[in-house]
Amino acid sequence: MASIGRIIAGAALAALIWIAPAHAQQPPFATTKVEGTDNVYVFRYGNAQAMFVVTKEGVIATDPIGYGRPQAVATYIEEIKKVTNQPVRYVIYSHHHFDHIAGGKPFKDAGATFIAHKKAKERLERLKDPHTVIPDETVDNNRTITLGGTTLELTYLGLNHSDSTLVMRLTAEKIIFTVDWLPVGSLPGRGMIDSYPLEWEDSIKKILQMDWERLIPGHPGVGGRLGTKEDVQNVLTFLQHASAEVKKEAQEGKCWDRVEKELKLPKYAGTPGYEQALPFVLRRYCGLWGRGF
Ligand SMILES: [Zn+2]
């Protein structure tokens, strides 16, 4: 029997090994020019991505995405050099979370100016993460960067996934880049942890009023696609639904344990990421409606 057990275990292991290359088929990084533009790029490394814009007077880059992997930043810089000889003039942080902004030192050493929301700078100055460059300049509610004929508008819409999230909008191209609060084709999951769920809904209503057509998310959308206003509306609908469902239970005193163990959101069971997202969503809304924060 023991040997049969070993055979079964061996077969299971073989199956795992067999499956592994299928998951590894996606190349470790990719640089993609956004369709219909001649200068807007998405740089993806692993499961994170950033936008960069090439102009005749220099490059505007965003999040270094180098948390725990300095090679991602080296690759990012090499990929930019493949499309232009222009220097990187700016690095703009989407928000203050290290998984998106750590690792920027090579950009800094090459002379880039770092920009972030003012609350991102305040937070980073307290945290003193050795791998994260402190912003040189900050944005309060609005700032417009013009470089080599490109206009990039930076807007703070208030609290959502973080308290320091910027929306970066290319005004002529009608493209936005904003991170961790508007998943494209999937559900918000781990990004719920430190979010402000009520204000998040307000931010979504505001971004739906802005003039844009395509959204570059900070994690690739389902199938690698960019987002639309419909995707953003879907996030709002999901948050409202989840919030209402947990609220009923929470007000009957069922947070944390009973909600976290028993509540499901079957309407969304078929949406990519549902299983992973559910515990984070329930915990965050239990925090809101069961505790008040
Ligand atoms: Zn984040």
C-alpha cells in the first residue's frame, strides 16, 4: 500500500510539475505601446504594471514597481531605452504603497524628479523605507505636467484604496492610469485592506464624470486588456452590493466570525478572483458596518 501511496504522490507531483510551465508561459515582463497612440506605453513586470509616456523633451514614467526585485527597475529602464534616447524627467507615484513604488533609486540617480500626492510624501517620510525614494515634489488636489507636447493631469479625488491615490490623465489621448482601486474585469481583493470603502464609492462617481476612454490599471486587467467606464461602473456596483449585504449581517451583530465564515456573494461567484477576494471584502465591510471604521 505504501508503494501505491508513493505512486499516487509521485503522480500528483508529476501533475504539478506538468501544470507549472503552463502558469509560467507569460513572459516575466512586457512593454506594450497603447493602441492608437505613438508614445504611451505600459510596462508590465510580473503582475504589476506602470505607464510611461515618451515625448521629444523627455520621458514621464510612473511607479517603479520594484518591491523586492531591483531587476524589475533595471528592466524598466532598459525597456524605456529601447524606445527613446530621451532621459526620464519625471517619476510619478500612483499612491504610497511599496509594492508599486519601491525601487526607484536608479531613476533618481539618472536625474528624474519624483512627484506624489502630499500625503504619500508625509507617509514615506515617516516610514523611511530604505528602498523607496522620497518624492521631491507633491500634488495637493491638482497639478498639470506638460512636457514635449504631452499634457498629463494629476488629480486627487479623495480617499479610496489609499489616502494618497492620484489619477493620471493624458488629456489629449483620454487615457488614465490609476492603481489598485479599479480592477479591470475582476474584483478588488487584497486592496480592500486599508481602503476607505464609503469614500471609494465617491471617488468612483467622480472618476466616471472625468473625460477619459481607457484605463491602464496597476495590475493587468483580465486578458491583459485596458479598462473602460463600464468596468469602473462594475466596480462601483460590486462595492455597493457587497457593502449592503454585509451591512445587514453586521447590524445584527454577526461580524466578524459569522460573516467571514458564512456569507457569500453568489451573484459574483463567476467573476475572476472571487474566491481570493471574498475574505478581504467581507473583513473590510465588517470593519465598516460592524465596528464603524
Ligand atoms: Zn495599493
